[in-house]
Amino acid sequence: MAKAKYRFNPDTLQYDRIENNFRQKIVRFFIYFFASIFLAGLYLGVLSHFFDSPKEKKLKRELSEMRSQYEIMSKRLDQISAVLEDLQQRDDNLYRTIFEAEPIPSTIRKAGFGGVNKYSDLEGYDNSDIIIETAKKLDVLTKEAYIQSKSYDELIKLANSKEKMLKCIPAIQPISNKDLRRVASQWGWRIHPIYKIPKFHYGIDFTAPKGTPVYATGDGVVKKVIRSRRGYGNEILIDHGFGYVSVYAHLSGFNVKRWQKVKRGDIIGYVGNTGLSTGPHLHYGVMLRGKYVNPINYFYNDLTAEEYEKMIEMANNSGQSLD
């Protein structure tokens, strides 16, 4: 039974019983009801702000673990990237040097992906930066690994053709000259014999009597047979493949024809004094991928270490070329 409520009446000096009508009861009910809802919402807001529910605690714990895993994965990707970079360095500076192949340009190894943003579907999350960064590292690593695998496929082909390449590389003297007293001029800056001005000499001059046999320095195909009274005079160019071309100039005669296949040691012509020359000699040059290189670096099949050093010494003592 509900307790009765009373109010003091100063006129009668008595307590009068308070009687509420139906409307007042309804109003009071709604006041209490909404007040209760407000207080409940207030308590719930405070509790949810300062205290996590068991489900929220579980989700936050899982999120923290996932973030840690992403960080560990990112570090592992960095480690794998470092290993791959070491393989790339060895590939360019060791393996490709051995097989005399051009290194893979960094513009190809490090090329970007470009185009539309392929990571747009990973944006908009609290940890999007970590996820996107990890995805980018993985994509770059995958691309670089693919390029490296293709490079190794090429190196396998080069290794299989290494024996053939060794036969083709210009690797002997073009003239039989064991005493080495006939090396007239070396690669480098020299005084031109006719113009008397400094001029770079792209080869080596071997002095020898007219008619001395000239030998092919490696296997190949005769690319050009030139007859001329100017410049290098009578000249032979042999294409050895693998980017190598050898040049034999100032010849007195030829022993080969254009497109003829030759072997290392075959007689291809004879020493002469044709073109812009001051005496019988052979001008010998080597080109690698269209650029002249020092021929003395390719005499490893024909000279002992002592003879090699002697050739360099005598050639460097000459201040003037014969052509």
C-alpha cells in the first residue's frame, strides 16, 4: 500500500492529506520516466567513455596484435629487400662483369607502378598508413624479384655460351711479335705524325716489315673489307659477336672477303703502309658495343706476364703514333 503524503495547513494548523488527480499522476510518471532515461544515458556514456566493455577490450587487443604483426611483417620485408639488393649488386658488379654483360639499369629495377591509385580500397581505416606501406613494399619486392629472376635466366644463357664467347673475344696479338720491340704506339694521347698536334690514338701500332702476316685475334665474321688511300687505308673489320669488333688498318693486302667466317689465328691480311701512315705498320683497334677500348687489355692469350709488362713499358715510351 502506497504511503499517504501530507502538507501542513497554516490556516487550520493541521496536516491535510495530499490528493493527486489522474493528470498529476501521469505528469509525475513521465517526469520520473524521462529523468530515469536521462540518468541511465548519462551513466552509460560515462561508463563507455572511461571503461571498455569485454567485447571492446577483445577488439582492441586484437587490433593491437594485428598492428604488431604488420610492423613485424614490414621489418621482414625490409630484411628481404636488403638481401635482394645485395643479390642485385652481385649481379651487376660480379656476375655480369664476368660475362661482360651490361648491368640492368636502376631505372628498370626501381621503376614505379604509375597509373591509378591501386591502394584506394585500403584507405579510410585507422591503420591505413601501415597497411598501404606494407602493400607497397610487397609489390616493389615482387617486381624486383621478378626482374632479378629474369636476369639470372639471362646469366644462365651467357654461362652456356661462355666457351663460345671466349673463342670470339679478341685475345691474341694480331702480329707474331714475341720480342715486343716493334710496338710503336700505345692507346692514348699522342703527337700525330703528320699534323704534329696532340690527338687521341684509339688503338696500338705494331711496326713490322711490309707483307708480315696479320692474324685474326678471335673467331668471327669479316664485317668490312675497305680499300682506301686515305685515313686508315686498306682496312678489315671483324665482328666477333658479344659486342666485339676488331680493326686492322694500313694493310698492303687482304686474305679474306666480306662475310667470310674466320678463326682465331687465321691470316686475314698483310702489314702495309697505306692511308695516312708514315711507315709500314699495323694499326690495331678493338671496339666493345660501338666504343673503342684499349686493346692491350685483351692480350691475355698470347703474352706472359713479363711480356705484357714489357709491351706496356715500350708502348708508353713512344710519344708519337705512326698514323
